[in-house]
Amino acid sequence: MKILITAFDLYGKSPYGSALTLGKALSERLGYPLEIIPVSYKRADETIRELVERYQPELLLMLGQAGADRELRIEHIAINMRDVNLPDIDGYTACKEVIDDSLPMALFAQGDIAAMRDAVRAVGLRAKRSNSAGLFVCNSTFFRALALEREYPQMQTIFVHLPKLLEQQEYFPDHFVMPLEDMILGVETIINYHIAAFSKV
């Protein structure tokens, strides 16, 4: 199976990022290519299209870092909206901005997100199916990726939001943290579930 992993680059005060760290670890461990996406609305839009065109993956696994989550959050829905009172890495702040007015107000991931959640829980980790990827760059790029599935019907997109790493605890003392080894196990479980489901089609 052709799998592409993407991870968002660092954003904010911490010199670590769970998405970037996990993406590198999975790429080295499993041999799948990793591409880094900037936390920029405009450049992320351009990057995700270029990557899908170049790799034409069957599974696009997108990794992002969540705010104060306690679990692996597998995203079910991307909203056609940007509206967060935070600037992206280029200094741009979006306010009640529709991403693409030619598309529906929500797009849904194709896979059985609840079954993936249950598979992760079965290996002893916290996980949930999420119906909101927020309204920042993660959601925006996830929405673009789901829209690209119309042009690349062989592709399925899975977006996983991650808690903070143990190494980030000093920067976020009030946030839940998860060891990298647990994140690797959880996301590998999601990948293996998808591969097994894909092979039955």
C-alpha cells in the first residue's frame, strides 16, 4: 500500500511537537515517506495538493498536535471554515472565512473511525472519534485533503490529533502528556487496521 505521512511543523513556544516527532519516528520505523506541512493556511493548501499530486497515496495519514487532549483523537469531520483568534506562522488570522464556497460546509473521512478508535483502545491506549478538528490550520488542511479525494478516488485520508509529548511537559505543565512509544503504538494500530480493511475491499 502506498502510504504518505504528513506532520505539521512546530508552532508556538515549545521546541518539540508531537506530530513532527511522531511523524519522524513512524517514517524511520515503517519506511513510509514523511512530508512536513507549515502551520500556514496558504502554504499548507499549496503543499497538500502538491504532495497528493506527487505521491498519489492510497492512504494519506495526517498528524497534528491538539491543544490539551488526553487521547489520540481520530478526526471524522472537516469543517469548511477558518475562524480562530490565532495567527498562523505567517501572521495571518482567519475570521469566519469559508475555505471553499463551491464545496459543502463539512466533509467526512471515508474510513470507519469508530472501529479505528476501538482498535486503539484494545491495545490499552486512550482514543476517541472526534467530530471537530477545530477551525485552525489542521482542520483547513484536512478539509483540503478530503476534497482532493474527489480527484484521487484511490486515496483515503486519516487525520490523527495527538496530545503533547512527555518532553513538552515543562512548557505545558497543566496539559496531559503521552509517551512517544504509546503514540507510535496507537498510530501503528490505526495504520494496520486500515491496511487490513483495505485488503478486504
